[in-house]
Amino acid sequence: MAKIPDKQGIFFELDGVLVQRARLEADGSIPFLERAIEALTRIDPKHFKIFVATSRHDIAFVELKEREFVRFCEAFVLRMQQEQIPITKIYSCPYHPKGKGRFRKDSVFRKPGPGIYKMAQQEFDLNLQRSWMIGHTTADVLSAQRAELGTVLVRTGKAGQDSEFEVEPHFVEDDFWHAIARVNQFEYALRC
């Protein structure tokens, strides 16, 4: 009999959820949204693996160079290490069916597809039905729902006002800090 995975994950989008935009400032700093780092410190790594799950339309449409995003990710991981926040993996998809050059193609990893979560499930033996996605677009919510994750839509970034898809997230919260508080509250109630 196959074992049911018990590992949980928290996935989140970067832009509009954790940072203003996934680009380094002129001084090399990261434009974190208010209380975002504090929120990350409230995730218990004994219960959750922490993942970034991001579709990079800006790379697909050559608004951001891929190497600039790589530099951002390197700085982000370094900052997380300094804060002792264990980021398990950054999943990103630079492809779009209307993108430019080599980025013009469809991909199961591009939201609203569930590919990022399915890949994480395979790589880290996650129980997706006990995992969460925190996002700011309807594609964030729909992709997670397609993979059967819990969903929290935040009122920062696009705040679900992109009108791309009709979705009903499990929770809607003001920002990332409140989203993590909601997940922790929900999970605590399940464990008691």
C-alpha cells in the first residue's frame, strides 16, 4: 500500500505578495512589502516546506532579463539565509504562449496550470491537499485549486482584480502577514 505523504508546503508568488517587484533596487536591496519578512519568520519549518511559485511574464515579454531575475533570486536566497528562513526551492516559469523568442511557448508550469505544485509534490513528497498557495492574481488561485491546495488571495499587488479567471479562494486577507496568520490559525485548529 502506498504511503500518504504528510509533508506540507507553503507556496507564494513574489511580485505583489512578498515584494513590490522581483527586481533589485539600485542599491542592491530587495523591495519587500511591509511585514513580509516578519511573516516568513512565522512559518514553522517543522510543519511546512517554503516555496516560491512564480510565473515570469516579464521575462517572457522581455520586460525583465532572465539574468536580472537570477541575480534577484540569488540576493533573495542570501537574505533568507541571513534571516534563517529556509526556502526549499524557487520555482519559476519564464514561458508564455505569446512571449518573445525562446520564451514563446506554453508550459504546464505556467499558471494557471498546476505544474509547479505537481513538480514540488514529486520532488519533496508533499501532500498537496495539506499545502497552501498565497497569491495576488486569479491565476495564482486557479493554479493552486487545480492542484487541490488551500488558497489565500491577498489584497496587495493585483488583489485578484486582474479579471483573468473566476475564482473563489478559501480565504482573502489584507497582506502576506495576515495570510500567514490565517494559515497558522487554520492549521493549529486542525492539529488540536
